[in-house]
Amino acid sequence: MKSRLLRSAALAAITVSPTLLFTIPALAAGPQIEEVIVTARKRQESILNVPVIETALPQQTLERLQVKDMKDIATLVPSLVIADNFLSIGTQISIRGVGTNAFDPGVDQSITLNIDGLSLANGLAFMSGSFDLGQVEVMKGPQALFYGKAAPGGVISLRSADPTDKTEVIGRMGYEFESREKRPELILSGPITDTIKGRLSGFYSEQDGFYHNIVTSVPAGVGSRVAPSRIAGQKNWQIRGTLLWNPTDDFDARLKINNVHDFLDDQGALQIAQCDEGVGSVFGVLQFLNPADNCKIDRNISWIEMDPKAFPFALKGGESFIETTQTYGTLELNYRPQSDITLTSTTAYYLLHSRSDFEASSASFFGPGIEALNRFRRREITEELRANSDFAGPLNFTAGGFIERGRVLDDVGVYGNTALGVPPELQKGYNRLDIETESLFGQARYKITSQVEVTAGGRWTHEKRSDTPFLEFSVLVPASAWGFQVKPKPSISSDNFAPEVTLSYKPTDDVTLFGSFKKASKSGSYHIGTPPDTSDSSFGEETVKGGEIGLKSRWLDHSLIVNLAGYLYNYSGLQVGAIVPVSGSVPLTTVINAGSAKVRGVEAEVVYRPPQAENLTLHTDIDYNHAYFANLDGVECYGGQTIAAGCNENLIGGAYTGQNDTGLPLVRSPSWAINFGADWEAPIGDDMKVIVANNQHFSSKYLTNIGKVYYQPSYIKADLSLTLQGPKDRWEISLIGKNVNDALTAGACTNFNGRGGLIVSNPPGLAAEGPAGHDQIGCLMDRGREL
């Protein structure tokens, strides 16, 4: 019954449109809304004509609301949810609930990040790029045809600002009061010669941290020490250089080079969100959790650091941290052998280095149990060649090829607290993951009539991945087995074809109706997040097929925009991750292809500039999404989960290890996501103006993890900026409030053996709990209010 109702709702998104066509003209026409040009199909087009459900954020919006990282983008795009995670896993992105929740850097994101033509799917890459942007495009749903193998859930495309025709020098200085953040920026832009223009931009940011540490003392001699009073301080900087070369009308080149550095203190600092057994001791002696912790989401965290005397391998004096450096760039060449053909080459290079030290047990009073040291490196070289036509006749095409060569090195060491009698060295090893990809893609666009166009195309992809693990030492494995580990599947490969068919109808120049069918997949890989072993750590492809229908329209002399859409997609082989209860004091992660999911919903967007207020723009965007696991079997049980609590599958050695979570919603998939707000400009004084920008983002509750279930409650975040701009836009001063109502949220939570400190085990799958009880829930929190 529910399924039929949802299908009816999706159809209603289009069925209702004829009524809208007649009622909209009753409104009065206001000032025109500027045309938005997008590149969703790898060529410049009006957003009105592109049969893709997407949100485009122009430079003006990004600057007025001080968008400076991915999480700021998420508050402007309904159904986009962004979460932090540990070590080299990095940021995790979900659109309509489709994303990656695995605690493993070997798993590509289901959402592709595209920065100036460079496609990236590793989580740490999402930390960069959100500076000096010209435009952001968020394309929802599968985008395999133009963006490749890792876009079954969507694409976030960032286009950095290009050089200007006239010389500009832009200096900005910002201060954020809540985290005491200082942020200077400098941009130099303009012509260098008659045919070359350049742009050099950079920023530096330093903050003390948003959360307060409530731990003021710890027991002596157990391997811990008090951490700073402010948690999650950061130091970040980025430099980007751009050159544009236009020697002739037939040829142009664009070179972009970036260097990004990020340092985060207290990385992985979990806030305990649920501890229904309390924070008491184990055996009446071992008090790993702070007795004063209220186990609630607030601005207070209990956090300690490792004493180097008990952790001889600890870096930076025992503090948890992650330090990441990224160097990447693209060279785009465009050649027009004739006026209606464009040949494009995009060559891209990406290099990431990361190191981190992580207090893995998240203890907050007694000594930390174990420490994880991680060194991570990822290198990618890609080349895309494509041809686009713009013939006057009814038939046009896009065709091209893509090649990628990549390597991932993940070095993980696990060490113990010697003050508690844990061996100083528990396990250490690395995985080398090699990636080889070749792909061909093409699309034909045919105008049946001047109003009806059909497009058909597809992408063929061949990908091979191989894993070379090396175990340096382990207290769990005999020394004779150290060294290179023999895998049951040392390499995996796949060949797939992702077709796409779209029918578009334009009854007028200002109305586009479309419907499409799509298939896409994300390559299988290996989970590499824990020290290597001889097990089969490979997992298969994640696939999707389905379709969408939509209406894009402009009314009242382009003063009103109304967009409607409905979609329905079925996913199979979802790459789902979980933390397995500890084995010999070493926590393990795993990734499985866990069943299937259904994603369906409707979206509506309205933008209006009323005639009564010439410089006022109103906007609202309402998304309803129903995304759930139609089959989710074999998920790892959480620590201490009993048979009666659902841990009743996969009997091994007298204990069950798996559970069935069929029917759960997808992680980070709110049923309702709503944005609404306004922008207003008014002239004052001598050629000055005041600008007010406002946006509210509402999200209903959503699931944050798989294992021991925990939901982020519904919330609303309100953003507001007030700007005074000087004559000829030569200076401005702004007061910017983001999340001014201080809603505290988390995109990623996990179950962890907090009471046992990862030393006293809490095995699942038994009739009764062990001495450490069952797992607690810890969350990696988002920043709250920013002023």
C-alpha cells in the first residue's frame, strides 16, 4: 500500500503541473531572475534546458552566506547530508540517503566530487576545494554517463573562479567568535598579456575549537593525561593558481593548480550520545568513561590524551590529530576545428598524503586502551578526451574516453597502553591498492521536432583493482605468517555498461518537461582500514537503475521559477560498513554488499522576485524522500548485542555474529528536507547598498549508523548575513551568522565499547551480556552556531 502511495506521489509532481500553468499568471511580474549556466552534460547550457535534477549555487550566494566548506554547501541543498569520520576515511556524503557509511578508505564514495574537471571519490578530498568558487552544482541521482564509475548517488561539481578581464586585488579578513577562528584571504586576478590571464588566490585559517572539554583531572599512572579545554582546533590553508590562454578563437587552455594543507587536533573526538547502561566502571575498578558525562549531544565533550610514557609510539606528545596535504590540478584544452565541433582534453593529477594518531578507544577518564597510527597516500592520474557537436540540424552528439591509474597505500599500526599491561605493539601492516580504469562514453541527441528531443547514450567501464597486503607484526598471528599475505582474491575486475535514455518536451522556450531512465554502478574494491590478514577482504559492485521525471519552468517574464521532479531508483549490492567487536584488543572494520534498497521521492523548488520589492528574491525548496533497505542481511552485530536483541545469524564458534536490519531507512536519509529564505538589496547613501541574505534549512530525523541504531533528531538551521557594500563594490563589511539557533547535529555515529575501553571485551551473539555490557553510541559532531 505504501509503495502505491509513493508512486502516486511521484506522478503527482507532474500531474499537478497543468494546474500550475494556469494559476501562475495570476501573480504580477517582477524583476527578472538571472540565467544560470551549468555543465551537467559536460557542455555549457541553461539550467532550464538540462534534463537533470540539480541545484546550482552561483558565486553571489556562496559569498553572501560565507560558504567555506562542504558542510556549508549542505545547508543550502535539501537532501544533501555531510558527515565527518575517522583517520583516512574522511568526509562522507549522502544525497537522498545514497552514500557511503563504511569505516574504510578502500571504499569509494557513492557521490563523486568534481573539482574543475578532476573527479575524486575518496573522503579526504572533500576537505578541499570550497574556496574562491565561481559556482557549485549538485546533481542528484545517478550520473554515470558523464561523470563515470563512482557516481551512483550524484555529483558535487565545484568550479573555481576564473581570472577576470580587469585587474582585481581582493583582500578579506574574517573572525568567527564561537570557535575563535581567524581567516585572512587574498586574491589577485587579471590580464598578464593580451592572450593570457591569471588568478592567484589563497587563505589561512586557524581556530581554537568549538567544543569544551569537561575533563579536568584523570587518575595518575594509567596512561592518560588531560586534553586542552577546547576540542577540535584546526589550522588550514590553500593556494590555487589559474592561467587562461586564448591565443586564437579556435583554441583555449585552462590550467589550475592547488595545494591544500589541513591539520585537525583531537581528531575522532566522539561525543557520547547514548549510554543506556550508564558510564559506570567495569568490575568496580576500571572507569574508562568520565563519570560526569551526561551522554547527551551538547557543546561539552569528555576527552583525554595519551601519555607518551605509556604509549611509546605516540606522535605529537600523545594528542590525537590528522594532518593532510593535497596537491592536485587540471589542464583543460579546447580546440574547435570548425565552429560546430569542440574537442576537449582534460588531464588531471592528484596526490594526497595523510598521517594521523588516534586514541581509538575513546576513553575519557581512565587510561586509553589502544592507539591507532595511520599513514595514508593516494595518487591518481586521469585523462579524458571528448568531442561535442553543436550542429544546426536535428542530430548532435557527445563522445569520449577516459583512463585512470591510481594507487592507494594505507599503513595502519595498533599499539597498547603499557600502563594497563597491554602489549606496546599489537599489530602493524599496510595495504597497497592499485586501480586501473578504462572507459568509453557517448550520447546522441536528436530533435524529433523543434519541441521534442530524445537523447540516448551510455558508458562502458572496465576496472581492475588489486590488493597487496603486508603484515609487519601481530600479537594475534604467528611470526611465521608475517610478511606478504596471500589473498584468496588478489585482484578483482569488472566490466559494466551504464545506459541512459531521456525524452524532453519544450512546449515554450520557458518550459521543459523531461523523463529519463538510468543505470549506474560503483566498482567493487577491498576493505583496507585495519591491519591486513589472509581473509578475502574484497566486495562487489554497487548498482542502481531507475528513472525520474521533471518540470523546469520560468514564468512572469522570468521573475518566477517553478521546478518539480519525481524519482524512483532501486539499488543493489550496497557497500555497507560496520565495526566488528574487538579481537585481541584490535578493533576490526568490514565491508559487505548488503542486500538492496529503494529510493523514491518528489521535489519542488520555487524562486520569485515580487514586483512590490524590486531587489527582493524569495526561494523555497521542498524535498520528500523515502529511502530504505529492502534487504539488509548479514550486518555485523554490535558489541554485547544478545540473541534476544537480534544478533541471531551466522553462528561461529558458539556465538552469532550477524543480524538482519531489513526495513531500516538508509543512513543520512531524512524523509523531509526543506530550505526557504530571502535575499534583499537596498541602496543607501552615496552609491552604497545594504544586502540581507537569509536561508533556513530543516531536516527531519535520520539514521546515523548501522549496527546499534541511533537517529539524529529533526532540526532547523538558520543562516543570516548583513552586508554594507561601498561605492562600486570596492569594499564591504559583513556580519554573518550560520546556524544562529545553535542546532547541534551529527552526520555519523558509531557503536563502540566505551565502558570496556576496548580492553574488557563485550562479545555479541550470546544469551547474556559480558562484564562490559553492550556498546555505547558516539558521534562526530558538526559545528554549532558560527558568528
